[in-house]
Amino acid sequence: MIQVNEATISEQVILSEMQYHPAGSQREAMIKAAESLIISELLRQRAQALGLVVSGDDENTSDDDFLEMLLAHEVVVPSATRDECEHYFSQNQKRFTSSPILEVQHILFAAEPEDDEARVLAKLDAEKAIIDVLSGADFAELARTLSACPSKTVGGDLGQISRGQTVPEFERQLLLGTVGLMAKPIETRYGFHVVKINRITPGHQLTFDIVHVNIASYLNEKVKRKAVAQYIQNLIAAADIEGYDFNVNSQPLIQ
């Protein structure tokens, strides 16, 4: 049982809350559940103390509703200035480039993620196909004969690929590649891919005016998260909580 000022949070309520907090152990899930319930109660108590109401029915008001009301009422969250956005842009220009465009062919040797034997065989087949291409075999013909992907009908041609157009594990390796046959197969959830990059059109630097809005949104959200963490810490520090210790100290939750 946990006491939060005048409110009681029972063990049964904590156990019920645990289902919403996946964790590596039951203890960790219980800790997360307890903290969530305590913070929720503190938000509701503070909103009630200030006479803040969303719908007139606290039972139908979410923690996010209370938090947004409280932040609007008690916390000044500054917005990023143009100078701050320009500084962030100048320090992180590599992040603000358009995606490179790659023209790619591939041969897929399919295997389900959970079928270990099939994946071993698929990898061996993919490595053999790479040797065959290096020995003079035509890539497109091998794709038509061997690939498990519908692209085999066009010689394994995937067309032009840029960021966000394929699964992350494939994209990650692809963007590290250079023009030509990749020396090793790429492993994905679908199996193993023999990949040939035919052309790379590099990305180009984006101007500040194009990314200004995105930078401002990112910086504003970052400041808001810090303000929320500090506000919740202050509520915890001011509360009378029995049965749970947040170990609150003078340091902010987010540095």
C-alpha cells in the first residue's frame, strides 16, 4: 500500500497497473506501475487544488489532460528563438541533408526469422550466388532463376531507393554500400539478399529555411520534456509519500 498525501494506492491497484508497464522483471514492472500511479495521483491532486477541471468528471480525464492544464497554468515553457534554431543547424548540418538515391538490384534467398536451419541454408546460397556473379554469371539472370522476390521478373531490379522505403536492417547496410556488388549478403527478416548497387545519387545539403520549422519543433519538444520532468519532480518533492521512495534530490530528472 502506498499513501500519497491523503490518497491511498492499494497493492491490488498496483498489480492491475503492471500490465501497462512491460519490463525485464516483475519487480521492475511493479516499480514502474507504482511510480506511474503516484505521479497520476499527484497530477490529479494538484489540478483539484487549483480548481482545474476538463470535463467536470475527473474519472474521464486523462493524466495528459491534467498535465497539459497544469503546465499551462503553472509553467512557462519558452519557445526556441530563430538564433537558437540557426545555432543548432550550424552545429548539426550533417543531419540536414536529403536522402541519397540508390539504384539497386537484389536476389532474395527467403527464410523465416524463426527457422534457424532455413536461414543457414539461405546464407550459404546467397554466398554462392555472390561467387557466381564474381565468376562472370549475369546478375539479372540469376535473379530471375533464384530470387524469391517478385522483382525477379525484372532481373531483381528494385528501382530507386531512398531512406524510409525499405526495412531498416536492409536500408542500414544499403546506405553504407558503394557502387557494385556488395561483398556479403544482407540479412533481413525476409532472409538473405545478394545486392548490386548500380548507381548512387548523393544527398544534398538542405537550407536552413527548409528545416527551420522542424528544428524549432524538435527544440521546443526537448525543452517541454525537461520542464515536465522538473515539474513532476517538484510535485514529488513537495508531497507526503509513504510506502515508496523516489530518492528525490536537488538534481533535476533530466540534465
